[in-house]
Amino acid sequence: MHKHRLRIIFLIVPLLFQLITARAQNRVIQNFDKGWKFYLGDEPKASDNSFDDSKWRSLSLPHDWSIEGKFDEKNPAGQGGGALPGGIGWYRKAFTMPSSSKGRSVFIDFGGVYRNSEVWINGKSLGTRPNGYISFRYDLTPYLNYGSTNIISVRVDNAEQPNSRWYSGSGIYRSVYLTTTGKVFVDNWGTFITTPKVTQASALVNIQTKVRNTSKNAGKAVLITEIYSPKSKLVTSASSSFTLSDDSKDFVQSVAIPNPSLWSDVQPHLYKAVTKISIGGRAVDSYETTFGIRSFNFDASNGFSLNGKKLKIRGVCNHHDLGALGAAFNVRAAERQLELLKEMGCNGIRTSHNPPAPELLDLCDKMGFIVMDESFDLWKKGKNPFDYSRDWDKWHVKDLEDQVFRDRNHPSVFIWSVGNEIQEQWGDEAKGDTSGREITRELVGIVKRLDKTRPVTTANNEVNPWNNLIKSGALDIIGYNYNHSKFKDFHKTWGIEKKFIVTESVSALQTRGHYDMRSDSIRLWPPAWDKPLLTGNPDLTCSAYDNCHAPWGSTHEETLKEFERLDHVSGMYIWTGFDYLGEPTPYPWPARSSYFGIIDLAGFPKDSYYMYQSVWTKKPVLHLLPHWNWTPGQDIDVWAYYNNADEVELFLNGRSLGSKSKTDDYHVMWRVKYEPGVLKAVSRKDGKVVLTRQISTAGKPTKIVLTADRSKIKADGKDLSFITAKVEDNNGNMIPDAEHLITFKVQGEAEVTAVDNGSPTSMESFKANYRKAFNGLALAIIRSMEKKGKVVVEAGSAGLQSARIELELE
């Protein structure tokens, strides 16, 4: 009798397993950004389902409450944090799980919450995460009500400040997703795809997959991985049969792809792996992984090569904020930034100094950027009173593991950086303080355990032989922050076999559209990093000529010349691509955002942008500066950036002022006695005209002119159009010092979601429908709603002819 019962049980269990999995559908990934309630302040009972949130504000994620606040030097974050408020905030969302989901697995995925978050489902605490930049997941399955209401509650605590050296933002500032699977599924970040052998003729692709079984039943199953080409055609597949008897199981599959389309910075071809699990012939899960096929190498003598060809990594560092939008991530806003950088000739991004939004890496995959994916701005030794150093011991292993698991399939990620300007670089060896060496070895070991395919570095502002991080011997590449004069002697310092990258450089200071004479003297503001700025302009402007920089840095041109001429320098990431909120070093209040960007906070290029474009692209460039509104008789330095030409000739009101050719510099200059009229530059190659540019003296301001970066946008509630408002005279000349107050109005299914002008000292709110022009320009960011149709944007200002522009929501 006992044996008979056992036989029946052995027959029934596989049958039950098949019934359970047969009911399951493929996974469903639902964007969970809509329908949240928000309250700024602390409500200790807000995690209870019975709590009344009817008076709370309704909003959609991503959301940053700090950007909605007022600038104030008394805000605890200080200037370094953008002088905007922090505090505590609560989010709640009510949702219904259908009865059909019972018996399945349900997870909530947060892209990033700044900071100190705690999440509840139906009053049950799921956990806390102090790190504001890492993505994380919670399993909701045991606590859900099926066919009735569920409440997600999130408490975000960004009250203890300063905790960051730049603007952090506050809140659930990245997207949230609800993922529903069967009981047998590919784990979160559960695939790892590598390409160990790559040639033009063939590529070997290895796929590691972790499958989870939460059904507590055994059964036979099949794991199938299909590889699709960049043109969405099935290329090949691999199949593995198995009996799933454990909670999780790891698989390794290999396939060969003939004549692969290689990923590069100029042709970022993307493949897709679709991993399927089937039981009893029925698909129970499907998991997609985007990847690229490429080979690369860092060489001590010859720098970086991609797919066998030498390539300089010409990159920039960027913080995570999106200007007037704050920290709230928006795909289109990030895409616009990357488009502007690509147009400049940039091919690299360093995620300073933290894991980025996963969608940013998706964009870098598609657009061809070589990413240095950075983890930490500090380790156990802190930089601010309330920073991550307090959480280091408990959380650094988990946070770093999650970053590598999440990001290691991105073909754009080429380098891991596990620290920026870490305090453990220094230590008194006589007193046994060599913690920098031990921690470096630990962090590199964590990365290498999860990903052996990419090198690991740290960004070091201490480049002398006593640097403990470098002395650890664990780093694959040595990274220098600044110190451009020491690039050439790198191998003398560290050895001929060591590989080198410039992790951060330049820190030049510029205010877009402002020019101080003379331009041929270098301004070091302040004279040393630990001294205040006692000189400079009273209005806190800095000349847009490339002749002013922080004491630890250089001009753009100084560093660029060193970088381009030295073969062993594999790449360089400039500080910074865009101005960013916070850290207005060295400027005092009311400065509240940086001056370091090649592009200002609103996305308007500064003049140095065109220097990089002239060196880093083959696109014909002739850029003339400054504007042409001055005092008669004043000596004005006229610069031109150009390429694809032998010389540039300058004309003032038809008179030639002579031709100039570049020698050791990337620009040419004339000193000109100002007179009103037309300044014209003509570039020539072999005597033939390449380009002509001219700047005219502007008259009285008479009108506003609007231009949109895109006139057609998606009616999805998230897409954006960036509208530039320019103040001009009757002849179409921009007024170089215009500061008119411009009001924006929208007719149709869209709204003004933010405004800006690029000024680092403006106290105006980003969350308004008006903005003063700054040196002739202002910006309105228009967000679509969810209804198709035409939208009209109007801009008006007292004394000026108004303007309007049409957008189409598709």
C-alpha cells in the first residue's frame, strides 16, 4: 500500500508541475509610472493600506521633487547640491492584480530612488536601499491580493544633507516596472552574453543563463536561445534540455554567427537574444537580451583598438541630471544630449560618478558611445557628513554586484570604474593605513567574479607613486584625473607595460555668450583649489574664450593637444559634456550650477564645442567668435575654429584683415579695432572657398524667433520637444545681450514642462512658463500628452513681436 501511494505521488507531481506551468503565460512587463500619489513630508502611517491619501498630489514617474523647489543658499544641500531642497517624501499607488495572475510570480523593479528608500506592499515592508543610484527589485508574490486592491507605498528620505557633491534630486526619479512571470523563469538580469572570439568571418557567442524555479516541483524543460540579427532575422539558436529540480540552475550555451555585423561607435549594430523556457511543449517564459558583437583591446603603447582598428576614445563626463528637468530621467532628454555630443564628434561617456539610468545605456548601445560605467564617488572614507560612506560596510558589495549584473550585457560598456577621487588614495603606510589597496583588490575581485571581459580602473587625482589604489596592483588600466602635463611621462612613473586612460580632464570655466578681453592670457580661477575666488567678474560670468580654468585643470585646447599627440593615451573623458546642477566651483552664491560644460545647462553649445567638432569630425567647420556688438575703437579678439582648409581670411565691412593658418593651436586669432558692420570669415583649401561665416552688428531687438528640435513627437505623455527662443533684430541678427522676459503658452494636448536659459546664476524656477533670455536665448521644454493632434506654442515679450510654432503629436 505504501509503495502504491508513492507511485501515485510520483505520477501526480510531474502532472501538477505541467498544469501549473501550462496555465502560465509568457512574462508581462508593465510600465508602472502612471497613477501615483505623492506627499512632500513625513507620514508615519502612510504604509498602511487604510491610510487616506485622497488629498495627496497625483503624478506620474519619474519624479524629482527637489527641482520643483526654490533656490536658497540656506538649503542644507548647499551650493554643491544645487541649493535646492531635499526632505522626506512619500509615494503610493493603488492597483489591482487580476485573478488570472494568481499562482504566478510578480516583481516590482525600481530604476533608482534617491535616497534611503523603503518599500511596502499592503503594509508589508519589502526592504530598504540607501544608495540612490542603483536599480533594485522586490518580490511581491507572497503579499498580493488577487482580484482586489493592492497598495505600494514608498518612503524616500533625502533629509540629511549634504550627502552629495553635486545635485542629486529627490524621489523616485527613474522608471518603475511590474514584471509578471510564471513559476519557472529567467532570473532578473539572468543572462550574460559574451563574444570571446570575433573575426570578420565569424563570431563565437556564449550565453550564460540563470533559470529560477519557485514552484517547488521538478519537471523536464527545454531552454532555447534564439539569436536575431540587427535586421531582426533569426540567425541561429541553441537548445538545452534539463530537469529543473533546484531553486535555480545555470546554463552555458554557445553559438557561432557567420559574417557578424560588428558593433562600433560609428555602426552600432545590435543583436537580440530571445531566451525561451518551455515545459511540455508550452512556452512558459521569454526573456530578451540586447547585445553587440565586438572585440577590443587596450595596449600600453598604442592605446585603444576596436574590432582591430586603432581608435581614440573621445569622451565626456556627465552627471545624471537633465538640466531643467532635474534628476527625473527622460529618454528623449538624454537622447538629445547624446545627439549634441555625437554632432561634436564625441564617442564616449563616463557616468560620473554612479550607475546611470539603464535607459541611458540603451541609448549608448544604439548610438555608439564607449561607456566608462562608474560605481562610487567614495568608499569608506567620506566626503560629506551624510554620504554613502555611512552605508559602505553593509551595502557596497550588493550595490556593486547589482550594477555589474544589470549592465554587463550592454555593448556600450567597455570599462568599469569602481571609484572617483577616492580618499583612500592616501594613507600613512607607517601607521598601517593601506586600506586603499585592500578595498581596491576587493572591488576589482567582485567585478572580475561577475565579468572578466572588461578592464577595471579608478579615476585618480593623485598620480604620484604613493597612490594606494594604483599600488594595489589590481587595476587593469590606470586612470588619471587632470595632470595633462604628466601624460607624456606616464610610463616613466608606472612602467612601460601599464595601460593608460584619462578618466577626467580639463575643468575649463566658460559662460556661454560672454567675452572678456584680452583672450591670449590664461586666467586661473581661483589661484589654488583650497583658496576662494577673490578676482573675477562681479556678475559671476566667465569668458567664453578658452582661456579660464580651475587650478587643477587646463584649457580645453591645452589638454586636447596632449591627448591627440600621444599614442599611449587610449581615451579621455572631459569634465564635462554639459553644465550640471550644483558644484558651481569656484563661484560663490548666487551661482548654483556648473561652468565646466562644453554645452550649457539648456543645451546651447558654447564656442569650445566647435573646436572639438573641428578636430574630432570630418564635417566642414568654420566657427567665428565673438558677437559683433562692442564699443567703437575697442580692441576685440576675433577667433575662428576651422578644419578641412589651409587658411581663413577675415573681412571687416569688406576690407581684408589678412589670412591666418593654424600652427600649434586649434584656432586662429586677429585683434581688431571694433567698428559696427559685418565681420566675415572665409576658409579656403587649395585656394578654393570651403565655408563662409559672418556676424553682423545687431540693431534694436524687435522679435522672437522659435525653432524646435523636433516638430513631430509621440503622443505618449513623455515625449519632448525642445523649443529655442531667440531674440533678434529686424535683419535676423541675435541680440547678444538680450535678457527679455519671455512667456510661453501652449494650445493643444501638451504642456510647458520646464524652461531654462543656460545661466548658472538664475534664480528663476525651472517649473514655470516664462524665462528671461540669457545672452539672447531661452528654452521651453514641451511635453506631450496622450492625444494626437496639432499643438501651437506661442512666445511673447513686452516690446517684441511674438512668435508661434506648430508641433504635431503622433
